[in-house]
Amino acid sequence: MSATILRLHPDDNIIVALKDLPKGSSLLVGGQRLRLADAIPIKHKFALHDFKRGEAVFMYGLLVGKSTQPIRKGALISVENVEHSTGKYRGRTKEMKWQAPDVAKWKDSVFWGYHRPDGSVGTANYWLVIPLVFCENRNIIVLREALQDALGYGTNKEFEVDTQALIRQYLEGADEVGLQKTKIIRTAQEIQKNRVFPNIDGIKFLTHEGGCGGTREDSENLCRLLAGHIANPNVAGATILSLGCQHAQASILLKMIQNQHPDCGKPLHILTQQESLSERAFIEEAVKKTFFGLMQANKITRKPAPLNKLVIGLECGGSDGFSGISANPAVGYASDLVVALGGTTILSEFPELHGVEQELINRCVADELAEKFVRLMDAYSKRAEAVGSGFKNNPSPGNIEDGLITDAMKSAGAARKGGTAPVTDVLDYTEKAGKPGLALLCTPGNDVESTTGLAASGATIILFTTGLGTPTGNPIAPVIKVSTNNQLHQKMADIIDLNAGTIITGEDTIESKGIELLEYIIQVASGKAKPHAVRLGQDDFIPWKRGVSL
């Protein structure tokens, strides 16, 4: 790209600054000479012509706002002079025609994954330990303390200190000279080799604040969410702790698994504390059952699988004015490659699809899918408005500061993560993604609530773009972080896996970065590369209660 400004679509009447532009700068835009009336910070926009009050503002060729006062040509577009506005949407207005990208290069490629009884293939092999109600959170923590380090699954450290080695030498009579020679630092490679179950990537202990005390609907939704996590191809089985009297009963969870994932076929150990003789006996039984489950799960090894077994979640967080120009379209191209190979991708965050509804409706392959998308979107919007909020309030202070001043502007860029492929499925929260192609999943814009929903719907890897830096991950689906700009990549290299800022500065194209992403996905799916979110143990898990969360 390597330019000073960018007009994203011929119909756009605002222009993006790719660098800080001083007031008075003379620029050539579409054959006309323009002088800036204001200083334009990098990532922000300026007016291409004089605006009257109430005039439509277009970006990406879409309505993203309207002027609230007259705006001079070359003036800064801001929350002071533009407010959120979107176009109306209805049923499909045209047929979808898609030119799939050339994927001949990967036609015979495979990734090395874990094959499950239902035919799905995981990119990791985890055992879950989960509570049905918040009352069991303490016991989950006790189990974590008992199992995680002992079995070699402590937080993914670069090294650990083996103080026990010093203690052993001391008790055997070693003096200071002998103790000085004792090796007490173990590297990450040594820690990995010392795992009791080498074919298991980790034990994930999930805690939450639900299961009782709220509505029955909340508890059933929680059971549905947990069922999706248990059925996720990255999970080998689970230990489930129940108090016994809560709304979220084990019978409801088992029913959800049977109804939504009938071929799951994974070992489950369900323990009820109120049926146990004591807390000590309860914990002892839970440790032993988990150990037995790990013994069984360790028998599963990685085997080759075609790329059409990939299920990729698409997420963004901490977005900036470059998100829709660099990282999101690069992820969108990677999504198109996966779809062209017969795989599945899932685009989440309905509040960040507000304003691009008609485009997505027209991409639906069937009227019933378009109707379901409209129904879910309308219901979500009405819930938000009923409590005095609305999608227009979605942009965060960080979004606005970095150039995303309306929800429609944010959405127009966020939707580019979904590429250009046809929409083959529309999913409500926790519904399983079971068809090849691009699926739309109803989740909040809240990063962790959304990634939690993506994992419940079967995502085995999540691509997560960020312009401001978002240090989150997911317990069971490896999260690949993609930065939108070079500065973020340099500042937060410890959380960023790939940098799409090179698209802005001209070293890469959207297509070349999308190809790089696909190659990295294959490495992660095969266990040959570990994203920073996995390395740092960022196991963020927040169920959505279906209330208003933007």
C-alpha cells in the first residue's frame, strides 16, 4: 500500500490518513487537489467535499454515519461532527456469485490432528475439568493445584525452578558447595519431556459465576455452552463437578450433549458433592477419575487430516482505524482459502455486523438463512434498545481515539474478516457449526464472551485481529493474534503472532498476508507452532447470559 492516504471505495466521501497529516497539507485525491482544513491523525478520516448538516457519510462504499453539522472539505471527521447511521436491510436482493481463490497449492496438504469419534479432527488434545455451578469453583481450584503442576501442565513457562532438587540434596547431606552445583532450572523443553501424559496438551480448569441463582434460561444456556465445549474436537473428555441442587443439572447437560452432539462419544466423569461422604472423599474421587480419563485420552495421537477438517473462528478486539484495511481483510482472505479448501469458518460478534446486514443477507445461499440472520439481529438490537442502549454505543473509547467513531464504521471493517465467501450457515449462540463454508454466529462484541461462543460452536483455532493490543486467549481453541499496524507489533511482540501492518507500509498485500496466515494455521493445527496466547496460558472463559452485552 505504502501511501499517505487511502480511498477504500469509489463511492466513499471520506478519506483515511495512513500517516499523520499536518493542517494545510495539499493532497491529490481522485484527480482533485485538496488542502487539509485540520491536522489529521494517522488512522482518522477527513472530508472529501463540503458536507451539509444531515448528509450521508460513506466508507467502504457503505453508509457509516451522517453529519451533525456542516463540515468543510479537508476537515477531520470526528464524533463532534458525525453520528452513527446505517442503511435499512431486507431479504436477499441479489444472487450470490463467488470467485473462489486458487487453492491448488494446498490441494494435497494435511495437518496433523486428533481424530474424534464423530469424524471431526482437533488441533489439540485437552481434558476439561468444569463446574456446573459457581459453588464448585473452589473445588476446581483445588483440583488444579493437585493436578496441573504434578502432571507437567503448569502455565506454559519458558523455564521453572525445581526447588525440590535443592531440598533433596540438602536432606541427603549436601553442603553449600554441593548445593551450588545442583541443577534447579528446567527449560520449557525439559518440562514438556517430563509430562506424565505426552499426548495430552493440557488440562483446562474452567470456572464461572453461573449455574444457579439466575433464570432457568441462563442455566440451560450455560449447559448448552458447556456441552459445546465438551464436544469441541480439541477436547478428549471431561470431569464435571456438580453440587447437586443447582438449576444447571447434570441431566440437562447430558441432554444437551445428546441433542446437539449425539455422536460425541467422549468419556465423561460426573461427580455430585452432595452425594459424597465428605469434601475430602469428593476431591479424592475427582482426582482419581480425572487421572483415569487422562490415561484414556493419552492413547490418542496426532494423525494426518485434510484441510477441510479445519474449523476457524474469526474475531477482532481492540480495533483501530487500520483493522478494516490490513488485518481484517487478510484474515478474510485466509478465511476464503479455508472455505475454498472445503473447511469451515465462523464470523462472530453481531453488534459489529450492524450496518453490513444487507451485504451479508445477499451472501446467504438460501432465503431461510437470510431470514434467520435478520431474526437474530433484530432480536439482539431490540434487547439492547430496551435497556436504553443500542448498537450505536458499541465503539469503545479506544476505538474512537484510533479512528473508529461510529458502530457502522467499525462494523464495515470488522465484517471483512469474513472474506467474500457465501454464507452457508447462520448460528444462534452455542449452535454447532456443521457445514463447510462461512457461518455467521450470534455472539456479543465482548471479546471473551465471543471467543467462548466460538469454541462452543466448534472452532478449533481462532484468528484474532487487534489494533490496540488485546491480551486474551481461549482455554481450548488456540488463538492466533494478528496486529493491524507495525507499532503494535513492535510494542507487544509478546502477544502478537503475525503482523499485518506491513500491508499498510507496502511490504505485503492482503493476499500474501492471508497466505502466510493459512500456512501458520496449518503449523498450529499440527502442534508444530504455539501461539503466544497458548504459551502465556491465557485461558479466558466468560459465558454470555444472553442479556445485553455489546
